[in-house]
Amino acid sequence: MHTTRKTHLLVLVLLAGASMAAGCSGNGASPTNSATGGQTGGATATGGTTSTGGTTSAGGQPATGGTSISTGGPATGGVVASGGGGGQGAGPAGGNTKTGGTTGTGGTTRTGGATGTSGTTATGGIIIDGGITAAGGITVTGGKAPTGGSNIDGGITATGGKTGGIIDGGITAAGGKTTTGGIGATGGTTTTGGTTGDAGAATTGWATIHNDFFWYDTDGNLINVRSGALRKFGDLYYWYGGAPNDHNQTCYSSPDLVHWTYKGYVLTTTGDANRMDILYNATTQQYVIFLKYIGNGAYFGIATGSTPDGQFTFKSQTLVDGFVIGDMSMYQDDDGTAYLAYVWWETGANKEHGIYRMSADYLTLDTRMYLWNEGSREAPHMFKRNGVYYYGVSETNGIDPSATRYYTATNLTGPWSAATMLTTPGSTVSYETQCDFVFPFAGAQGTVYMYDGDRWEPSGGTQGNYLWLPFEFGTGLIPEMDYYQDWDLNAAAGTWRAFDRTTRDLALGKTATASSAAAGNPASAVTTATTYQNYTATRWESTASDPQTITVDLGSAMEVNRAILKWYTDYGKAFKIQVSTDSTTWTDVYSTTTGASYSVTDVTFAKTTARYVRMNGTQRGNSNGYSLFAFMVLNDP
């Protein structure tokens, strides 16, 4: 797992024919169902280079009293557990391993927004989403009037609709849904994924998430974090997950969610392990890794370490109340208490699922909080918003994508609402993913709840191993998740906005010319408007020789400071981005030798005046020509 590193940009990239991990529980106790083949046409990344333990980080040291997730050490409260696909294999006694590393899950969390102001206790509780009574009439911002039962004395007070600018935190919309809003955000988006670039996150706080392409670390290697976990310890984000062989748990760190530095394997196990999650215990000052250990019906494994990116020591493997488990993840509440969300096999494979409280040191199981006698569920994960707990699951569907459902409650012991399907317009299978975790970015102006899903089996031209999308809360408790191939996140503010290409891309609809074009793929394709459904239908492709160029004419000289290139499987390994006012004298604003297949090159540079912007390719990534889906030019504030 390595993403090309520089203090410049980060790109997402395709896993060309790479190994695909089997990541979800199966429908029974059958042997391992291995998945083969990765994404078609992706870069043949070598996986992450092995590291001798990963350097320790100065971030994430315990803060007295438990600092918040946005500052200092790990928060003692509101850590969201999450889940992705678990592994497929035999029972605990030597289950078969899988061909692709699935791993644990995670994602830190907060307590969501503030609870509402009305919330007087109702004489009989309030009805929360589906006729389940909850203890004592709480007020939920952005909630909805209960369905499936009558309101008793107050019900749930809803304050606002859905907003794409500020999600859940102080400012609510008066109904409707806005996707471009935001907090008067001022441009300056940054980069995500792959080859090195020049990011602008430090100046504006905005980071652009590019879906449908593949992520690379700062060394230019494909990021491998199957069924992983996202946490923030100290000033750094940590993204954990499984390497393809299911015996190594990998770690990456980033200051901005854009540039990911590979820290190596933090844990290697003799038995196969996946669905890794991690929490920090402020009392013991230890980081604790949790695992689904050995097989499909598996043990619950625990390891500990003194730093978030150093070596962990495996401590124990245990059954849960005497029986094996399927998928699992962890949740840390506001008071620092840790909980296991798990699928239980007492009455059969994936027949039950529930929540278990951990001991104060996080090393042993303490008390079962709740158990659902409902089968065919996996990938359990939890988060909390406005005092309401969310427990999410997917369907048991192997490594195929599936719908996501949520239960809600104001107490972990229940009562819990009936499961409600996550709304995903245009998709019945969570946009071809299975949910790993929901991570809350709690900032000064709100909280963004971000969905992370594993995309095991892309189809219809869609690529990318991982999908990051913002939740939108409208008139109900259950969120809606719309699709954005590109969107901007401001983690410090706790806000997000859609990436509006029509107003920000200065190259859109402008003339593009190239040194050559092949296979009926003209240069004009790179400045044509597309959507995530059809973005692969048009592209430019050069002839198979070096060098090659493609140039966008903006029509007149203007200020520019950013370029975004979306590559096909035929990519530039070494290339420059250059600007000119006369198409004769060119100035380099970016260069790299670590380009990659199905990546996004997102580069921010010093403002300059230019009419022409071009990609000058000097080394192809394979024997074919250069090929781009899109070439955008911006002038972000």
C-alpha cells in the first residue's frame, strides 16, 4: 500500500488485475469462498511494500481526560465502529484462508450534533421510526415525526431538512435538500489518491474526494485497506485494513485525508484475520486492535500496542458466549466505554447479531447489551448522532454488494426500531459496495457523517476499491446517501459540498487538441461534461509512442491554479503539466514519474496567468498510448 508521495497531490487509482480479497461472511459454514482477479484493467500494483514495523508517530499520544477526535489524542467518546466484509472460510479450528485480504473496520466518531431543545419526557416515551418506543421524549435535530405509532406527548421534534453544506451541527436547512451549499466555502480543494501532486488543503481546509478511481500512497503504491478502519489519533488520520493474504494488517497515516504515508504492517498473525478495528484506551494508554480471527465462523481476536502505527502484540482469541462470530466491528461511546458489534453463530451461520460491552481495559468481554434474532446480516457497524445510536448491517451476500439497513435507539439496551433501508437513489446495493464504517468529521460548524464502503466487484465500468460519500439527514432519522464522483470535505469545519464542475471547471466545453488520437477517442472527450454513470463512455487516447501531448485552450488568458486529470488504464507514468499564454513558451507547474492506472492527478499550484494548459507525457505506463477521461482546469480561491 503506497500512494505516491510528495507534498503535492494525491490520486486515486485502479487496482489493475490485482488480487481481490474475499471480504464478507458467507451464507453458511461452507469452506472459504475465495475471490480471484481484481479490477479489470487496473494498474498492476505490487501491493504495499513491506515495512519493518512502521515508524512510530508522535500523534495519538493519550491526552488526559480524553481529547476530542479533532484535536490531541484519541477521544474517549463517540468513536464509531464500522464494518465491511468479513472473510469467508471454515470454523475456528484452522479455517481456510482467503485469497484477498479483508480486514477489520472502524472509523472514529463523536456524539453527533447537540440534542434538541424541546425533549421533555413523554408519558409513555416517544415513537422512533417504526413504532418502537424509546425511553423519554428526546428531541432529534433533523429527525422526522415518528411512523408506525402515535406520538405521545411531544414525539420527536424535527428541526430542518437536509443540507449538503452543513450536516447536523448548529445550522439546519428549513427543509429541502441542498447539495452545493456549504459554509460559503472558498474553493481551494485538494487532492485525493495516487500520484504525487501539490495539494491545497493547508490553505483552505477543503479536500476533494474522487470516487470511482483508485487510491495510492505517497510512494505511488496501491493502498490496501480492505474491510478497514479510519481513526484520528492526535493530529493524524490513520487508515487501517488488510493486505491481500489476510495475515497482515496495514497502516497508513495522513494529515489531510489526501496524502497517505504507508507505515507498514502493524500486526502479522499466524492465522487468517480480517475486519480489523482499533480503539485507544485512555486509562491503560494502549491502542487495542480487534479482529475476526481464523475462519468465517471465527474467534474474537485482540492485540495491543503503545503507538497507533507501531508493532502490536497479539494477546488473545476467544469465543463469544461459547460460540464463533461472523463479521464484527467496534464502537467507543462518549464515556470511553467500548462495544463490540458482532454477528453470532450460536444457532447457525449468521443467524443472530448483537452488541457486547467490553471490559474497562478493552481486553475482555463484559456484558451483552442486545441481541437480534435475525439472520442473513453482516458488516455490523455503529455510530451516534444527536443522542441516537445507529446500528447498521448489510445483507449476507458473499463479496457481492448489498443494501444497508439501520436500526436506531436512544439506549444500547433498546428498545431498537425496526431496520430501515438506507436510501441510495439509483442503486439497490449501496452503489456496488458493502459498508465498512461511518466516520463522523465533527468540526466547528457541524458534523459530516461519511460512509465508507468496500467495492469488491466493480461492474459497468465503475472502478475504485473504496467509496467515500457523505450522509444527508432530511426529515427522518435514517440518512440518505446520494452519489458524487467528486465532492469536497472540510474536516475542520465539519462541512461538505458537492464539486460543481459546471461553475468551477474553466476547461469544460473548451477546445482540446492532442499530438495524436487513436481508436476513435478524440481529444475533445476530455472537456465534455459527464456523470458518474457514463464517465467511461468517452475518453481521449493517443497513439502508442512517446512523447504525446494534449492541450486545453481556455479561450483567453486567465488566472489558474489547479488541474485535475482522470486517467484510464492507459496512463502516463512520467508526465508534466504545463501552462502558456501563447502555446509556444511553456512553464512547468507539475511533474511526476509515478503516474498510475485509473488514477486521479489533482494538482494545485501557485496562481498564474495562462490561456493554454497541457499534459506533456514522456513515458507511458504500458505499451498502449496515453488515455484520459477528463482534463479540468480551475482557479480556486
